[in-house]
Amino acid sequence: MTFSDRNYLKWLFGILGGIFAAALFYAAFFVQNYPLPVTNRISFDAKLKFIKEGVAKDKIDTLIVGSSIGLNNVRGSILETNTSRCHAVLNLSVFEASALEVEQVLALRKLFPNLRQIIYSAQFPDFAVASRFADYHPDLIEAYLDDHFTPWKRATFLFQMCQNIFFCIKRQWNYLHQHSKKNQFGYLGFDKTGSVPLHIYGDDIIRSRWEQPHWTKQSPQNYQALSRIAQQCRREGIQFYFVIQPYRSALIERYPDIRTALELFDQKTTQIVTTEGGEMIPLYRTLPLDDSHFADRSHLNDKGSSATTHAIATFLNTQTEP
């Protein structure tokens, strides 16, 4: 081997070593600051990071679940302040979660040994698609949240989560640009209970989401999942509340099929929930809200989520303590 060949190899291995070191440095930075891709939903991954870093799981007595209709429309801090039934609340809702996916999320409920009640916040569009989380492993998530990994398993887990550096870079960019602003629907700025109140008013409103109603088709599989959730709560002595959130009244008045969909959703969920000893909170009927409370047709802004959460707290305060 000539001298020039040796220099070439030194430079080559030096460059490769530098790239490897930079990748390790970036992976450590990403793990510290951004949600690991434990699931296929960034809002779920962000919630897992939130729980791991700051939630006393043994104190949680109330879970809020659902899609963004739970994440944005119910505020755990208001429940803690306004009802004696909720001492420690965690909002475990996930963007776009169907009832089948809520059922998957609730497989994590054993992480909360003092859980007394579950509040499922929904609207009829949440039952439209029978979607499930892909490659979902509750046992792995529990080990991650409880720090039950051996040092080797932890290193292996982190390597698996961060081996695709380009994915992590893309996730960091998306997180900064799509999930860090409270006037965007992708906002993931959790309050102390994991809820995400939206500050969407005026020019920030997306007109198509404001003026066009949802598709009214429903999946029977989601109703079956709701039934299993309610049954499981009853077996475990967990009080179950199902909240039907408000919908823009202008769209209900303009589109008869939306009114029909809401009524059918109310009837079907009421039959399922009450049969299993749960309680219904039909806010779409009992709490009329004007447009100043809405961020779009079904998501509420921070003014609206405050109103609905106070109404839920008022209902809880009428319940007899178990």
C-alpha cells in the first residue's frame, strides 16, 4: 500500500467516523427534545413523552379519551378545579382516533392503578372509519413509560427508534412547523393534564372546515368497540362517561342529514353506554353554543372548551360518590 493510499484511507475513515459521531449526537438531541416514533401517530408519541417526563401515574384517577374532539374540547385542569371527583386528570386523547383506536389506547389503563373514571369525548365523525393503530405494542409502551428496560434493552430500543435519522429530521421539522402553534389544528402544546386548548379565531379559521359538514357514514365496528370499552369499565369498577360534543348549529340547521346523524349517534351510543351502567353527557343538546365558541364545525376554541368542560364538571358534581 502506498503512502497516498494510507492517507486516502485515513481521510475516508475519518469522514465516516465524523458522520457516525454526528448521527449519534443528533440522535441524542432528538431523544431529548422530540417524540420518539413509538406508534404511527405523532400526537400519541408526543403524549407518551409527556407522560414519561412529568405524569405521576399512580395519582391519576380520571382519563379523558377520544380523538382531537377529546384532546381539544375537554380541559383536564378545569375538571380538577371544578369537581371533587377529579383529583388528577390525564387527557389521553389522540388525533383522529376511532373508537377502535381508543380501545387500543385504553389497553394502557393498568398503568394507572388508582383510575376511577373514564371520560370519552366524541362526535359522530369519530365513528366513520374502522381504523386501528398499526404495529401497536402496549407491553413495549408500558416498559418504556415505567423504565423497566435493562440498560441493554433501553439502548436497543432507542437505536430502533432513532436508526432512521432522515425520518427523525423530518419529524423535527414537522413538529416545529405543524405542532407548535396554538392557532393551528395540529397544535400539541399540552397543558399540565395533557389537554390542548386551541386559540383559533377570525382569520385563522379554515373556511372549508367551517362551512362543509362531515361525511355521515358510520362503521358498526366502532360501536362494537364502544360496547367492549363500556363492558370492561363495568367489570373493573371504573365509571364510564360518554360525552357527545357540540356541533355548529348553522350546519345542523342547513343539512338535515347532519341532524339525523347526530340523533342516530345519540340513540346508538346511549343504548350501548347505559346498558353497561355508564352515563351519557349529550352536550350537543344540553349546551347550545354560538359560533364564537368554535374553531371549525366540531372543534372548539379555548372559549368553547372551557364552556364544555365546565358543563361536564357540573354533571359530575351531580353524581353520587361510589
